[in-house]
Amino acid sequence: MIISNVSIFMPSVLTLIGIPGLESIQRWIGIPFCAMYLIALTGNSALLAIIKHERSLHKPMYIFLALLGATDILLSTCILPKMLGIFWFHLSKISFDACLLQMWLIHSLQATESGILLAMALDRYIAICNPLRHATVFSQQLLTQIGVGVTLRSIVLTVPSIMLIKYRLKHYRTTVISHSYCEHMALVKLAVEDIRINKIYGLFVAFAILGFDIIFITLSYVRIFITVFQLPQKEARLKAFNTCIAHICVFLQFYLLAFFSFFTHRFGSHIPPYVHILFSNLYLLVPPSLNPIVYGVKTKEIRDHVIKIFSPRKVNF
């Protein structure tokens, strides 16, 4: 491949411009984004505190919820501070290695969250379809293995995509990234070299993780619904279904936003770039902020503990 003389060899610093086309109103866009971050940070921290201190919640369902909350805190934190720095203080510079680190954190945490959602679906499947074996199957050892396995899967599958950028792509047309965070394809498209391998591997990781998890989550819930509708008592059906409502809401918002962002980015060439970037930002920010609200409202045990914390205590004289 012929490398242009005006290309930049291994840039040390990159520039994130935020949301191209909306630079003049980025400071206002930062306000709802900051609100979502504060909700995500406060809500998920509260969930972690409640689950940690209430021994009655030391069960697989709530342990997975705690892992989900911790992942959401890390995911939103690795994106929002830098994004708000761009929107409010024009701190658009980022080192090349820091950009790759942010990119890896985003992809690995997304993969981890998807794996946790799969584990939560399997937990509900065993709890409803084979309740007598639930305590035996989901032992403390299995929970630890699932946590380690989900984390290792994320690391193993996402590290090569960073290595492909670091060691294959040496020359860049520009150091300006038309995005508000270090998004994979936004950076890869700046390279002069052939990027087909990077694209193919990126698609492989997306389908290997999200595709695999969606298939098994869907199969789990198909089996759950069949079992629930076969229950003879209406009260039993409602109780079983209510235990799954929160997870279904979280599952739908995570994967629907993921697919909408993916398809608009891949096939929406006629859509303005700022629409793509706004949807990709919302895909990363909405689930962490809504997850604690959904579980706080739909899960009776958590709702009761939140009410107990904020309800006035009686004072005995």
C-alpha cells in the first residue's frame, strides 16, 4: 500500500471534537448527560450498598444485580468525565494510549454487562423451571466462576481489537476523531492502511458476544414463559412473571439500543453524523441510569429496603 507523505506516523495525541454539527449547543447537551451520570452513580451505588448490608439479599439474583451495578458505574465513569470535559471546558485532547484504553474499557465493560444479563436470565430459568435445584445449581462456587468467566471472556475477545490498532495501523490521515469518545470505527477509519481486518474482527466480537448472549437469553425466556403459562394457579403465574419483569425491561433497553445504534451506524449513511453519535452516546448512558430505577421500582425486596431507609423512624421517649 502506498502511504501518503502527508500522513501522520503513530500520533501521540488525538483530538475528540464531541458531536460534529452540534458544537454550538454541546454545553447544553452536557446537562442531561451529566444528570444521567449522576443518576447512574447514585442509583447503582445505593443498590450496591443495600445488597451488601442486607443479608437477606445475598442471593444469586441480587449478587448478579450488584455485579451489573458495579459494571454500570465503571462504564459510565470511563465515558462521562472526558465527554463533559469536551462539552464544557473544551478539553478535547487525549493521548493515543489513553484513547485505546478508553476504547478497551468501553468494549470490555459492554461485553461484561451482556454476560451478566445472560447469567441473570439463566438464574431466572432455573428458579422458575426447576426451583428445587436452584440452591444447588447456583452455589457460591458457581457464582464466582460465572463472574470470572464473564470477565475473562470480555478481556480475551476485546484485547485483540486494540492490538490490531496499536500494532497494525501506523499512519493516520488526521488526528481529529469526529466523536465524543474513542469509538472503535471512528478511530480506525482515520488510518491510511487497510482496515478490513479491523472491521471484520470488530463484527466478529459483536456477534460472538451479543449474538451468543441474545440467543440464549431468548431461549431461556421462551422456556420460562412456557413454564409460567402452564402453572395451574393465576397467583402463581403472576408471582413468577413479576420476578422476571425487571430483568426483561433491562434486557430490552440494553439490546434494543445496541441494535438501533449498530444498524443506524452501519446502514444509515443518509442520516446526519450527529444522530449516529447521539444514539451511540445514549446506548452507553441510558442503561446505567435506568437499571437501578427499574430494579428499584419493580423488585419488591429492594423497594422495601429503600422505603425503610427513607421512611421516618419512630422515636421512643
